[in-house]
Amino acid sequence: MTQPKVKAIPEGIHTITPHIVVRDAERAAKWYKQVLGAEERGRIPVPGGKFMQIELWFGDSAVMLADELPDAGILSPLAIGGTPVVLHFSTENVEELWKRAIDAGATVVQPLQEQFWGDLHGQILDPFGYRWNLAQHLRDVSSEEIARIAASLFGGQA
């Protein structure tokens, strides 16, 4: 009997999938589901009430959560003083998502406003130490125009 061929990249998984470490993965999963509309598709518990993985889907994209395990050197942004990582979330109604996030305890890093690249965009910090860009595309802008404006804003010329 021939075994079926296993797909190297499982159905629905993209080439790069964020796997983020949080303090209290169960609470984080609940927050991401209630606030950002994530759908949970699975979890792998480990002893001590923690999780090696909670698989969450935001639209067509997966994000895996794991609990902090300090003894194994697995630490969240709350344990190491922050993160340079920003997760970008595109949505069809950013104002509604923004309000839900702020009402649920997210902190504003950059206010929600129309940006020169054509998005209504802002950045929040969630209660678990991750930054999220929340965005809704409003208009198409050429890459040349974006580069010209970015250069003028950041002190150069395009």
C-alpha cells in the first residue's frame, strides 16, 4: 500500500507564518479572537497549563502563539522589554477594528489616519507586547509617488 504524498507546506499555510511568544497564550488567544476576529484552529498544550502552540487565523493568514517558557529561553516581548516586530493587519473596516482594540486595552503607538501610501493606518501595542499596524487600503498610489514623499519626509530626495 502506497502512502499518500505529504505536502511540504500544509494547505492554507503561507511560506512565512509568524510564531509569536506571549505571556499567557490562552488569555492572548481569547483577546485576539474577541478583538481582532481571529479564528482558533487548534492548540497543543504542554504541562503546567501552558501551550506550545495555539493556531489562530486572521482571514487567510495564520499566526501561531506560544506561551513563555523562561527556563527554556522562550521569552515574550514583556520579558525582554519590547520587540521591533510589527504585525501588519489589513482589514475592510479599520475604524471598527481600531475602536475594538483600544476599548479592549490596546495602546495607541501611531494614531489612525490617512497615510501618503493610500491607507487609513495606525499602530497599536496589544496587552501582550506586540505592535500591530491596522490598515485599510483607500486609494492606489504609485511606487514612485510613495518613494518621493517618503524621501521628503525622511530627509532625502528621490
